[in-house]
Amino acid sequence: MTQATTEAKQRAILARLERFSRFTDSNIGIPFTRMRIGTEALIGLVPVVGDLAGLAMSGYVLLEAQRAGADSALKRKMLRNVAIDFVGGLVPVVGDAFDAIYKANTRNTQLLRGYLDRQLTPEPPPSLQWGRLVGLSVLFALIIGGIALAL
């Protein structure tokens, strides 16, 4: 697979995850506030079953991270976010508010975006260090000159 194909695939994954995260975490505006909640917070109102459904939805983000080629360290961070969201959502009454605020899918999408941006950014070519080159040339000339004078 070429670099351009890989990049296009990863950009498509990020676009899907942006839409998905917006749907699950912030697609519904609360009137008279700047706060937004998502479908996951509404589903989470149903005890236990809603939290399990939210966990399944968060699994989709992890699946896409796997498809994008995320390393194991990133996936562990993402799993930690999912676990925090799931356990926090299980707490009666407070858990529903926690679900609305924590937004694990958005956090995980941002983590994956940062990871992929670092992967897709080419490393700058090594620069020629003129100071070292001149210094080594002078040293080499002195050594050769010293050898020539010694003969």
C-alpha cells in the first residue's frame, strides 16, 4: 500500500470518527446553555443496559483505531478512557451527568488524530552541519600537514 493510499485511508477513518463522536458525545444542544450532550448520554439514562450500549459504541472507536494502525500504547490510553466512561456511568444519578461531560469517544478520536498526524508528518531531512564539516576538514588538514612535515 502506498503512502498516499495509507494517508487517504487514515483521513477517511478520522472523518468517520469525527461524525461518530459528534453523534455520540455532542449532537444535542441544551437550550439556554453552551453545553452539548450526545446520544450516548441519553442512552445511558437506561440503567446498566444503556451503559453497556455506550460501551459497545466506544468499542467502535477502538476498532477504527486498530484499522488505522494505532500502536498498543495509544490503544491502552483509549481503553482507559472507555473504562473511565463506563465505570463513571454506572454510578447512580451522578453517572448520567458524568456520561454527558466525560465524552470518551471525542477524547479517543482526538488521541487518534494526534497519533496519525505525527505518523503522517514527514521527518525533516537531516541537515548538513556546516560547523562540524569545516571543523573536521581543518582537523584533517592539520593532521595531514603534520604528517607531511614529519616526513
